[in-house]
Amino acid sequence: MKIIAGNWKMNGSRDALVNMVRALQDIDTSNTVILCVPYTMLGVDGGNVYIGAQDASAHDKGAYTGEVSADMIADTGARYVIVGHSECRAYHNDTNDTVRQKAAAVIAAGMVPIICVGETMDEKQAGKTMEVIESGVRESVPSDPDGDVIIAYEPRWAIGAGLTPTNAEIATAHKLIADTLDSMGLSNTPILYGASVKASNAADIMSVPNVGGVLVGGASLKPDDLIPIITSIK
Ligand code: PGA
């Protein structure tokens, strides 16, 4: 079973989510489909798809104006939370340490974190891709987690840019992530690929070893874009 997770970022509305859920009701797939939506859309009934959030506070509760705790997210019925997305790393200064704390909070709340790692263009050009990915996994994934985790490899230079790495580059990154997870005792952890996934490249990317699913941004917003991705992945 493959995982297809949509990341709506700061887009959509409750009505748009209801429409998407309705459009996804009757599609013929054995894949797990997750829609990670803004906080205001949590609580909408996902039908046969899972609803998730896009971030969670590292803190349990208290004087953290504007933050939303993992328990509050779980209280809406959400099952997954993206943590460490490149936009949160870039705009909110999330570090591997913060991401690990957020992931631990998500697990403690009974949900599954989708932990993102990936290199920037500067890091890629400096030949640091492997180092950034490995330290991203080692430092962002809680050791000995008391629940499931999902990793998403998202080359930060490719997100939203219409760029994708070659299948060979994806294979190298995913092998490194799988080996790193093995060494941490987390062998069966799904590893998603994310960045510029669309209907025309999803099945091809899924053929790469150690790719267990996709994290889809822009192409997850409209049923006409998302459904062909879901159905192209067997
Ligand atoms: P994209 O975004 O598919 O629009 O490149 C992916 C992501 O940010 O998760």
C-alpha cells in the first residue's frame, strides 16, 4: 500500500475540502490518501481519506499565542501532521531539534508525524546533499518513537519550482534515508518523495526503489489534478 499525502499549504477553504472529500469518495484505490490542510479546515469529515495538519507546536499548552498543540489537532480527528516542512524551516526557523520535539509531541498525541528532510540549492551546490539528508533524519526523527513515523524527502530547491531531481538522485537519497532509518531501528518506515509531483511523473517516481509514496503540494488542490495521481499509483 502506497501513501499519497496532499499538502494544501495556505490554500483552500472548508467548502473546498468538503468538495475534495466528496470527489475522492468513489475512486478505486488501495492507497492511503491523506490531506494535510490549514488548521481552520480540521474537523471536516474526511470520509475515506485521512485528514492531517501541516505543523504542530513543540509545546503541550500554555502561553504560546498563535500556536496549536498536537493534542488540539488530535482532538479534531486528524491522524497525521507534517513537521519540518521546508517552508516552516525557512520562514519559522524550524531546526532539526525543533522538528524532533514537534514529531515527539505528535506521536505522544497518538498521531503520525510526516517528517520532512531535504537540501537547499546552496547545500546541493556545495556538495552537502547527503550530509544534510542524513543529519536531517538522525536529528529530526525521535529515537525509539513510541508510534509510527513517516519520512518525506523533499529537495527544497525543487518544491513549487516545477523542478524534479532525476530518478537516480531520488534513488540515492531514498537509499540513504532507508539505511539511516535501518541503523536507527526503524526499518519499515515509509519514505515519501515530495516536490513537483504531478500526474505525469507520479508513477515514474514511484518506480524508484525505497519510494513508498508521494507528498504533493500544488497538484493536491484540485480533484482533477489529484485523482489521476492517486489512480496512477498502483
Ligand atoms: P509542490 O510542493 O508539489 O508544489 O512542489 C510539495 C511540498 O511542498 O510538499
